[in-house]
Amino acid sequence: MSVRRGALAVVLVMLVLPVPATVAEGGAVAEAAPGTPNGLGASAGATVRTRLASPRLGIVPFGRRAVVEGTVVDPEGETIPWARVEVLAKAHLFGAGFGPEGTVVTDDDGRFRYQAPVGMSRTLRFGYRAALSDVDFADSADVTLAVAAGLRLRTSRSSLRNGGVLRFSGWLLGPPEGSRKVIELQVRRGRAWQPFATVRLRDGRFGHSYRFTRTVVRTAYAFRARVRSEAGFPYATGHSQPVAVLVGP
């Protein structure tokens, strides 16, 4: 740590640390005093750097929390400890805008770690203000969270004979209000999955009936539901766990 971060920090801390937010009556957060520096070495030329730390493959399984790590650095490349970074989020829905999601504070080394709440695909914006009362960010950085769609699939029976009817039912986890997204029903053929029917969501659920007519030998089938990503749908492509069904002649 540099001299600025060393012994002088002990003396300077009371002068430059952000004034802690206070809670007013009714739970409202009181505004900081005008001009209060945001962090040790606060700078209007600061840069926010971010990266998606987890999951490493970039697609967030539904129900999992993503982790974003980052730093705030001044124009000389020195990190800014104890700086408040605001987190905004914009869902990947048509017409959506940025809104507040959370706040994180850099540590003694000017680094932060943010655990994003469970939710749909969205863009996170990490913004730093040089003074806590500033209207505009001195700098910000965006991170895209691509969340895989979470699907559940059930069948009315686990075994039946050729000529019988199998009923499929399922639902999308965290469905967007009013979504009529197309869901593919697939059957496994060797190592590949082949669609055999499509249905649409209604109130987050879907259903389909299928009559077996060409199964002449005892066959174990595996079925799953799959939904594809598209503009305005706030999830990446995802599928349900396979469901096994045994069909006899």
C-alpha cells in the first residue's frame, strides 16, 4: 500500500471518509452532507472496473446468485478504499429502464464483491460518485447477467402401453407477466433431442397430451421441455430435467 494508504490514512480517515448514511423516521435514508468525498482519495476522474466472477461460464442457472467483483481506481491507477458504489439494474424486457438494486462499499484495498439477488436476466450498472451528493456518476461499468430459464416438467404416468395417452404439464419459474412464450417438448433420440410438439405459456404454465401409436417394442423414452432465448424475453435458453416414461406394446 502506498504512503497515502499507510500511516497518513489513519489521520486522514476522519476527513475524507464518506459520512455514514443515517436513517430518518419512517426508515428513509438521510442524504449525505453536500460535497462529502466518496472514499479515501475520492476523484472525479475515477474509473470503475468490473468482472463477472461467478458463474465462470457466464450463464447463471435459475435460482442461483451471480457474483460480480470490481475495483474503483483514480487517474493514477491507485484504488479508492471505502467508496460507496451504487448498483442499478435493467431487466431484459422491452421498455425496461434502470432502477436501484443495491449498494456495495469498497474494502481497504479499493475492491468490492457484489452478490446479485436471484432474478431474471438483466444488466447491472455499478456507478461511482466522486462526492456522495453528486447527481451524476463520475464513472460506471455494466455487467450483463444472462439467467437460464428454469422449467419444470411432469407427466401423468411413468409407464403405459401403446395406444395410451400421456399428459404433460409444466411451468416456467419466475415467468414475466402475461408471457405467451413458446415451449418445445422434446424426446431424446440417441444423443440428440428432437422436438415433437410446441405449446404456449398461459399464466406461467403449459400442458399437452400425446397418444402413442407406433411403439411396437418395449421402449424407455426421455422427455424434456425447452424454451429458447429471444429479444424481450428475460431468460437465456433453458430446459427442464428429463422425465423417463416406459411404453410397452
